[in-house]
Amino acid sequence: MPRYVIIGAGAVGASLAAQFALSGIDYALFGRGAQISHIRQHGLTFQRPSETRQIDLRVFDLTDIPELTPDDVLLLTVKAQDAVSALAFWSWQSISNTTTPAAANLP
């Protein structure tokens, strides 16, 4: 089973993480600064047409990255102006049991 690594904890990334959490899909949400700190401390208020829920999410700051695995799938959900730096950062992350970086191994 893959783990979805959601890169960007804004509206799109956090909503995707919340839906994955509710659906039992393995994920990790990555962000930075106050946004990720707030979600870590308070959870996410996830509003749908039929309900509003407070959801605790599996979140990581960019300074606290767990090791990537060969089964991970990277999902880029950052704003367009942040895409180049996010891709540059994540492309060179190491993957457990491999000698090549994420860009060469992960979708």
C-alpha cells in the first residue's frame, strides 16, 4: 500500500489529508511555519456540506522529515510560485534502501 506524501499544507493539501484520514488512506502532510504548527496543535476544522469535523492529521514540518520509502507517492499541492523550490527540495530527498534520490524513484 502506498503512503501519499502531501507537500503543502494549504487549503488543497490539508483538505486532501483530511479526506485521506477519514478514508483510512495512509498519508503524511508536510508544510512549514505557523500553518503546520497550528494544525499539529489544534487539528484541522474540515467543513463539508453535510458536516463540520475537527480532525487530527499526521503532519510534519520541513525540518522534521521522516525517511521516504520506495512505496511513497509524492503529491505537490503548493502554490505555483512555490513549486520550483518545493520540487528542488523534494527531488533530492533520500529514499530508504536506495542510492538514488526521490526524483529518480518516486511518482
